[in-house]
Amino acid sequence: MTLYHVINGLLRVNTYYLVNEQTGGAVLIDCGENLNTIRKTEKECGFKVKAVLLTHAHFDHSGCAKDLQEQGAKIYISKIDAPKLSNEDNLGSHFGRKNRDCVPDYTFQDGDELIVEGFKLKVIATPGHTDGSVCFIMDNIIFSGDTLFKESVGRTDFPTGDSDQLVKSVLKLLHLEGDYNVYPGHEEFTTLSHERKFNMFVEFE
């Protein structure tokens, strides 16, 4: 497995590519809104996007999902956030974006194990940023979306956001056994051990 990372769109979403070197297929974690960025990386690195796993439905993470779906990629999102891909809760209209409605190919819920393009990822429900936000765990990696950032957390002032839920979700991650590399939806990478010491939500223990 090779892991690639690019920054996508005006809101600078972290898009991650899990590449199966044997098949040449890739799984995206949060495709972002800029299709050209995705295509450029595909061409430069020599792989094909086969699936998109979304941590939540906000447009900056999911904006080009419909375009990728039309070109053959399967779209995965939580059952709770799936309707947001086709309504105003994706926030596109709030930022002057015209999102294309997208009906996902697959939905999932807390505790599900996804096997996609040879990769096994566990779904952990982490509501708070949206009511259907999730994180994906693969080996020693957490793709934390907009739930957990380096020494910070996601916003809760958008539709379906809930600060009390976010506290519970962040503590749920911090209480996982062992250490993990944390790849968030925005900004710098971190580790779970670092967040246990320095994250603002530690005080809610």
C-alpha cells in the first residue's frame, strides 16, 4: 500500500489516496471539490480511483463525488449523512457552490468493516461536526475527518452539529488503546498520543 496526500480546494481539504500497487486502483478518503486535482494526481502517480470514502457530506470534502461516480468510482458515506449529499446540509449553497446531487453507492454505520480495493477499514461513528460524521481506522492510522485536528477539533455551528456529541466523539478516539497516526480533514497530521497530551478537549475528561 502507498499513501498519497494532496490539499484540495479553496478550503484546503486533506485528500488521501490509498493505492493498491498490485491492481493500480486507489481509494480516496474525502475527495474534496476539485476534480482537476484528483485527475492530475492520478496521471502523475499512475493509478485509477475506484472508490471514495467520505468522513462526512460537507461540500469541501465531497464536492466532486458525483463527477468521480460518473467516471466509475463507487461512493461510500454513512447512512446518516447520505441525504446531505443532495440537500443544503452539505453547505455548498452557504459558500456559493453549486454541488451536484449524489446518491451514494454504499452506506455504512458504526462498527462496520469495509473491504475496498484490498484495504480493510473500520468505521467509527464520531457525531458532532455533523450527526453522521465518522472516522476510518486502518492498521495504525485514523482518518479523522473534521472530528479531530492537531490540538483542536471540528466546528459544531453548522446544521446537525452538536458540541456535546463532539466532546463524546473526541474522547472516544482519545480512549482507544495504543497509538495511531492521525490524518485529519484539514491542517497538519498528528498522533493520538500527542492529542492525549495537548488537545483542548482533554480537559473534559
